[in-house]
Amino acid sequence: MSKLIDVELVFATPDRQVLLAMQVASGATVTDVIAQSGVHQEFPDVQLGELEFGIWGKLVARDHVVHDGDRIEFYRPLNIDPREARRQLARAGHTMGEVKEN
């Protein structure tokens, strides 16, 4: 019998965010965790196979073996480069941390 380890899986779209705490078999890969998570059913319109993955902010391959305490993250393409977003805000006289008042 395999030992179970604790991992988290995080996925977000502009409208929704999911954080799943899971137990998986020791020796599981990123692909195994994603399949077990059911996230593909939660986000059927997203092509998960086209995304990159990371653990705690570092890119990993799909066959990477996860370890106890790992946090698997999905990386979607950015709609706009963060530097360009800051430039646009600056041109409009705003900053990233500003609270917009109506």
C-alpha cells in the first residue's frame, strides 16, 4: 500500500479560483494529481493540456513527481504584460494599488 502525501492544486480564471487540498499516493506525478483533482470537469472550456505547470512558482514538467506539501499551480497565458498594464495605468494617472472610487 502506498503512503499518502498532502498536496494542493491551484487554478484560477479571471472569474473564478479553485484551491484543492488533496491526498495522493507517494510517487504521483503532476499529471496524476491533475487527473485525480477533477479540475478538467470544473473548467471544461479551458484546454488544460496547453497550460504550463509549476510548484511554488517554479516551472515543472508534467511527469515531475510531487512531494508532501507541494502546491501545483496552473499558468495561463497573460492577457497583457504586467509592465504594459502599469504603463497604461500611469498614463491615466493611476497606480496598481489604488482603490477606485465611484
